[in-house]
Amino acid sequence: MSVRINSSNGNINIDEQVVATLAGLAAVECYGIVGMAAKSASEGLFELARKEHLTKGVKVTIKENKVVVDLFVVVQFGVRISTVAENIIAKVKYNLENFTGLEVVNVNVHVQGVRVL
């Protein structure tokens, strides 16, 4: 599903994949994040997604130009998970609202694992 924005100059269509990519890029830039978690269909296990597959760890729901984002992440060992999650929420919300002009209602961070480096 895509978002349709009507302006005086014409119409703008933003696909959910674009919103998911922006959210994934914003999340992996945050300190303490190792990467996005991609769910393996065969065993139900989560594994680290490659950088080119950031959208596999992102679920976007758009209704009436309001966005809800679910992020599935893997964090680095030794960081405070609550602080990292708060940073992710703030950055993703800020980037999506500034880049797309859509209202971000909720950003949910699901920590799927901890990676020891």
C-alpha cells in the first residue's frame, strides 16, 4: 500500500518500501545497533540481515497518512537497551517526519538478540 498526498502542484505517492528503507537506515545509524533482525521462515529463528536487506527487519503500517513502524533489531553487548531503544525511536520518528511529511504515530522497537563482539 502506498501513501497518497495531494498538493496544489499535483499528487505524491510514497510506497511503504520507501518508508521502511528510511526507517531501517535511521535505525542502523544509532549507537549500539549491530543490525536488523531478519526472520528465518524455516525455523522461526532471527538472524542478522545484511545491509542491503534493511527492510526485512522493518514492518510499516500506514493508515490515513499516519505511520506505525515496528523495528526488529540486534543490539551490541554491553549497551543499555532502554537507552538505545529510545534513541532509535527518536531518530526514526524525526527522519520519517522530515523526509516524508507523514505523521509517525508509533515506533515499536523489538530487540531480537544481543551480539557479543
